[in-house]
Amino acid sequence: MADTKGFSDAVNYSNRELSWLLFEKRVLSEAMDKTIPLFERLKFLSITASNLDEFFMVRVASLKDMVNAGYNKKDIAGLTPVEQLEKVNKETHELVRQQYATYNNSLLPELLKNGLRVIERHEDLDSEEREYVDKYFEDNVYPVLTPMAVDSSRPFPLIRNRSLNIGAIVRKKNGEGEPDFATVQVPSVLSRIVNIPSKEKRSVILLEEVIERNIHKLFLNYDIICAYPFRIMRNADLLIDEDDTEDLLKEIEKQLKKRQWGQAIRLEVEKGMDKKLLKMIQDDLKIGNEDIYPIEGPLDITFLMKMYDLEGFDDLKEHSYSGPQPVPALPEDADIFEKIREDDILMFHPYQSFEPVVRFIRQAAKDPDVLAIKQTLYRVSGNSPIIAALEQAADNGKQVSVLVELKARFDEENNIVWARKLEKAGCHVIYGLLGLKTHSKITLVVRREENGIRRYVHLGTGNYNDNTAKLYTDIGLLTCSEAIGEDATAVFNMLSGYSEPRSWNKLSLAPLWLKDRFLYLIGREKEYALKGHPAHIIAKMNALCDKDVIEALYEAGAAGVKIDLIIRGICCLKTGLPGIDDNISVRSIVGNYLEHARIFYFENGGKPEYYCASADWMPRNLEKRVEIMFPIEKPALQEKIMYILESQLKDNVKAHILFPDGTYRKVKRHNEEAFNSQLAFCEHSRIVAKKQEDIINKRIFTPEMHHK
């Protein structure tokens, strides 16, 4: 066995924030990839912009808070908050430069070539277009705007977080007094993409250009000296002291309002903005030079997601990925409880429909033999059929208990609305545990049957959100296993205030035992390797940054355990360390669907164990959240899980490999056939669905025809 001393040294770990920025570059590389249809590339670029917004509002904001508080503790990679902030600043400026280089040099010319002209500046409009734009402004935009001037009687206005604004320097027409600052917010209630009638190519212009062209109409008593767009990002991390909070619901509502006016942490301005105007904005926001981002192009390129929806460009979109498929063995008219009694059902979304999960709760709501439904909700869709089913269940007299996690970041407002709605319908609503987020995905249905009470359970790696289930890859299990049913009851008793049981049958929970369980399973593989037995770990997740887990992986790798990690986002583990060499590999798959499932395989001396979980290998998941890991024990279902893992390990189209130098690079194919795991899953799902359809059709009774 190699010497494992020193694996705990900071040099063996990557910084979490810098690792996340590497993930962002992998997403950006999809926007740069010319083999991908043009409109899909627009979508990927838009995703990088919204990801970066959230990164600033939460992660950069948190670093700034630490620096302001004089907090000097080093991170897993040995960096202080000041050092992290310096490195993050450098990388984010470079990332933004790459985003706009992709937009300006690659995407805009391609759009023009394919019949879509994006008019970048209002000065480029011809006379007919100017006439149309001015009329559009007067009819549709002008009535919505609120121009604000700053002078001795009017203070600098509060600029909302993430809002797009046009700042101007104005001077009174009579020439008296000093030039003043004025601003107008670009209204988010209006479409940012304005179609312009055109004889040849389809033409669009952005709303801020329409407003900037007509800004003199908003300040009639002033001359406009200059006008430029700007946008700010504010600290949006909620600071809630739960110990001193009597009503969590009200406290979160109060903090949500503050999110709009938190400390300004990033200022985006059009490149070449008038220096005096920039100084006015900078002084008011109290923002440093390092936090100013001069942008060569339109600010806030998340509008590209809306451009994707423009009609008439279907040929520039990806059609290889099919929509969700029917779940095998679950025809539409099937009794879902009967099917679960026949065998456990494993679902792989979005390749298989999320509809059975919705149907499970809907059927439970109507079934006279169902006594109780208990569920955790972390993020749900805007018009959730699951919420509607829970309301109906309460209306039908069932005992309905729902844990709504109010602290689900950026979904707090949504979840407050659902919590109130459910309470109104007669559901018992729990707001989670003090100091912990409840991130687990579990539903328990208690049903009265001939042989007594039977418990049906759904466990998942993803949220109960029918919309994101079409975009995120996740695993779901429907079972009526007695052991899991007992554990599920214990989970909900724990969440509603009772103490946890002395032991669990099948489920492992964070923050109580899950981390220790993972460390035990990794350690067990290490022991097998030391005894000369084959030892193998395959772990798929969104992020890996827990130091104890990484150190355990290093030690297992040094002992000879083959470790294959499939990690979409953050990875603080390094590959190729001395003594471990190539025993540990890391790959990240960035494709049309967001990889979200957490799957774990341990060889266990020839008796393999398979698990799925709601948790990543991060301190927050393992130590500060309620998470659940559940085993997959039926051999047929284990085969499905292994098929998923093996397919992702042989992906050579969408996979990026982590190299010892800390960079990620796409797999080099040489003479190998291209294999895209997500497309393979789509195709496999189509084949299985077709076979299932044929079986159902053969069961249909066909009357014999008598011919005269």
C-alpha cells in the first residue's frame, strides 16, 4: 500500500468556488461547440449567464461577508476568503470576456447567416425601422416607464437587484445648474426582444435600445448628455437566526424583501460608458473597481433563453432527444398500488415520464382505503399537480402531512405560497427542522388492505417538480417494502418532532448517520483491496467537496480501489496524486439534460451494493440537511442502475475528463465510435416503450370476424 501521509494537506484539494467556475466553463464550451445546433448554443450561453448571477448573489456575496467580518479561516485548499475573492474576481472577469466573445464573434454572425438579424445598436436602424421603433415605444413602452431624476430635492433612487436600467447624465434646457443623474428601469413585464417588420431577414432589437433611442421623451425639460445601460447584482443570501425567530414564515418573507436591496457586489456597464456617469453610479453603490464589469454587448444575456422560443427556427434546434417516454409496466389505466405490490418500480427521468409519481399521489388522494399521505416538498412547479392532489386528499378526509422547506434558495417565495395554500386546504404543514434544510425526497402513503395496513413509498434523487423532471436526470423508486415503509414512518415522525428510532432497516439519513455510512462503505472497499480482492467504487453526483470523504477516497485509491467518479459540477478532489495515480478518475457530463441523479455502487467483495440518494458529497448535504439514501436491491433494478453508470463511463461526446493539472478536457475519440449517453438513454427508452406498447396491444381482445 502506498504511503497515505499528507493526503490531508491543502495542496491535495481544489477550491470549491474555482471548481464551480470550471463547471461554468464546461457549460460555456457547449455554447462554443459548432457541432451543436445554433439555437441550443444560445440556450447554453443563457444558462452560463443565469448560473453566474446566482454564483455572485450567493457564493461571491458569502466571500464578501467573510472578508468584511475579518474572517480569515482557510478553506479546504488552504485559501483565505481574501485570496479566494481575488482569484474568483480574476476568473469571473475572464469568463465574462469569453461569454461575450462567443456571443459577438460566433453566435451573432451565425444568426445573421441563418436569417435572424439582431440589431445591436439603435443607431443601426434604417428610416422605416426607426419609425416603427418610435411608434412601438409610444404605444407600448412609454406608459409603463418610471423615469427618475436626481437633484437636490430627489435622492439617488434604490436600484433593484438584477434589474436592467439606463443611466443618463442630463442638464436643464435653460443651461442652469450642474448636470444631474437620471435613470429609468427597463421593465421586465415587457418582452425584451422586440420584433421589427422586415422585408428580408427577420429582425429584432432589444427593449433597452428602444428606450435609449427615445429617452429624451422621458425628460422633456432636460438635454440628454449621454445614456448607457447598467445592471447591478446584490447580496441575496438570506441571514436568518432561527433560534430567535418565532414565525419562520414571516421572517423569511421579511428577508426576501431585503434581498432586493442587499449590498451591491457587481456592477455591469456597457463598455465605453461615460466616466462621469460611471463615477456617479459607483459612488452611490459604494462598489470597488474590481467589481465593475465593462460589457461589450447587451447586458444580461439570459434573454437568449427567450430568443430560443422565437418561431420559425425549428431547423436550428436539437430534435434527437425525444420527450419523456411511458414508464414500462405502467399503462395509463393501471392501478398503481397493484403494480407496486407486484414489484418495485424504478424510474429514470426524463427518459421515463414523471407522470406515475403524480398518479401515485392522485390515486392515493381519491382511494377510499388510503388513510394518510405524508410528503416532503423542496421545489415544486408553478402550477403543481402534486399540490392539487394533496389538497384534494385533505378535502377527502385523509390525514395529509407535508413538510415544505421554506429555505429552498430562490424558491422561498413560491414555497410560502404553497405552504399557505396547503394549510388552507386542511393539510398539516411542517416547516422543517431548526437549523437544517430538508432536502430529502420522500412520499409515504398509508393504505388499509385485507391483510392490514400497508405502506407505499416513493423515494427520489430529484424534486417533486413536474416541470424540471422533463429537464433533469433523476432516479425514482416506488416500493411497498415493509422495511422501507417502517423507515419512512420513522422519517416523518422525526420531522414532525418525535425523536429518531434506535435503528433503521434500509434508509440512511443525514445529518445523523449518512456521512458515517459513506465513510464505512468507502473504507470497506479499501479493506477488500488490501486483502487482494477486487474493489471498485462508482459514484455519480452533482458535487464533491467534503474533505473527510475525499480523504477516504484518496486512501482507498492508494490501497488499490478503482474509483470512477461522475461529477457534474464542483469537484475538490484532484486526480493523479502520487501513490494513487490513475486509480481515481473524474468525469463531468454536460448535455441537453441537467445531470442530477445521485447513484453509488460498491463492489463489496463480489456482492455489489447499489444506492441512490438525495445528497451530494458536500458538507452541507451530509451535515446540515435532512437527506435520504436508499438501497436498490432487486437484481433487475440493479442491472438498470449499472446500465446507467456504465453508459456514462463510456460517454465520449458529452464527457469532460479532469486531468492532474486541474483542467477538464473533452474525451478524445481517436477511431472510436461516438457515444452520447443521454442520446443512448433516449433511444433505449423508445425501444422499451415500444416493446411495452406491443405487449399491451396483444392483450386487447379482438373479436373473431365471420365472413359471409
